[in-house]
Amino acid sequence: MERLSGLDASFLYIESPTQPLHVCSILELDTSTVPGGYTFDRLRDELALRIAAIPEFRAKLADSQLNLDYPVWVDDDAFDLDRHLLRIGLPSPGGRRELAEVCGHIASTPLDRGRPLWEMWVIEGVVDTDLGSNLGITRPLTIRCRCAANRCGRAGAAAKWFAAHDRLTTLRD
């Protein structure tokens, strides 16, 4: 168990339903470069392998006994990737305005505190790029992932992420 710092806990305490404090990023992906083509199921399978190698993405917060201390990170025994990887089609005509509206709606929705504090929305039908992705993650989790990367070195963190690719390649061969 790893306890949140006072600063990280403060971000959780000042968050409200109308003022979520998670960090979001938008990625635009060109699916024409994906070997074998893009499918949501393949993306999900690839992500599942990588998430398995990074325990920080499978951890949720638990309050301390009687709430006398800051929350701690605990493994989510009921982790289900399908509750974190979500899919949506972009309304026509699928331009930047529609993408901004969808991402604004996603970003305004608080993350469920009973699960690991991240979501990835795959947004299909984006004009000129085919696919968009909106990743929402809480500040305490970004700090925890950065600390984990520093503990094993940036190269070690990248190795954890890409080691799953080697396992996948072996399974396909």
C-alpha cells in the first residue's frame, strides 16, 4: 500500500461534481499506418497486455480507517478494462468542433472514485485522422506513475510498457 501525499490528497478533497480536476489529453491517430488495419478489439487487446504490465493503472484509492489519514492505493481485485476503455462515434461531420464538444463533455464528467482513476475514450469517425482518443487521468495517479518511472528509470518504465508487445508477438507467431 502506498499512501497519497498531502498535496495529492488535497486535489481529491477540492474536486467536486462540477469541478473535476483530472488531466485530459487528446490524441489524433492515423489508422492507415496500423499493420493489419485498425479494429477496436485489437486496440483493446493491445492495451490489456500493456495495462497488465503496469500495476499503477490497476490500483484504486481506499480511505484509511475512520478517515484519519490520507487515502492509500490498493490493487483493484475486480479490475475490468471495459470499464475504463470506452468507445464513441463522433457526430457528423466529424471535424474539430465536434471533437472539441465530445472531449469537453468527457472532461467535465468526474471519474468514478470506486475504480482506478483513469478512462480512455476511443473516438471514431474523426475527419482526416480516422481516430481520436481522449485520456482522462487524475493528478495523484499521474504523480504515482511518474514516481514509478523514476524508481525503475525511464528506460525501465518504457521496457515494462513494450514488454507486453514482445509477449503479443510471440503469441501471434
